[in-house]
Amino acid sequence: MTASRTPTIAEELRGAGLRVTAARVALLETVRDGDHLDVEAIASGVRDRVGHVSLQAVYEALHALTAAGLVRRIEPAGSPARFEGRVGDNHHHVVCRSCGAVADVDCAVGHAPCLTSSDDHGFLIDEAEVIYWGLCPDCSTARTP
């Protein structure tokens, strides 16, 4: 019996039909090591790994990786786009109204879309995107007198 192994990032990129570059590998590593990072934080992480890379190259790589399903983009209202490496499931997010911290929240019920619309208007719904809003523990403690 052969043990299964996790594919390398280069193999994942090739499997998605993308060219393997040092910047794309570094970007995917940065997103997966991070926590709902914005583009500036991702660019900084990529530069720490491979040296100079333009912000435009980061945007282009993020677009390609998102389209390939290797990265997920979320856009909480009033916040810049954030990116995460958790893909392939229908999880949700909780966002702090004060500091903007973002955390993952698993589906409350069953499998995707895990929620039932009151009226689907004839759509075949396959995903639900929920954002819970509130205060993170640090911000709620800071507001307590």
C-alpha cells in the first residue's frame, strides 16, 4: 500500500494549468501561512521570500490563483479584499467591526450551501457566503469599562 503524499505547490500550480514561477510559489506560501491577508501584506510576504516583485505582479498572480481555485478572495464591506488559502469548502467568516480582524467559521448545518434560501428565484444555489459581524475578544475587552 502506497501512502498518499501532499502535492508540492509547484505540482498544484501545474495541475491548475498555471506556469510555475518563484513569485507564484512565494505568493501561495504567503497566503497559506497568513490569516486573511490583504494585497499589501501578501506583497510584503512575497518580497521577504523572493526579493523584489511589483504590486501589479502580485495582483495578476492573485487573480490567476483565485480563478484556478487555489486561493479564495473575500471582501467584507468597508474592507480591502482579503485572501486565504482555505478553499474547497463552504465556510464563512466573522469580522470585527472595530479592528477588522477576520476569522473562519465552519458551516452551521450540513454541507454546501449549508443554508436554504427562502426564495431561490429559480437559481440552482451551490454556495452560501455569510459574514458575521461583531467585536473580537481584544476589542470587546477594550470597550468594557
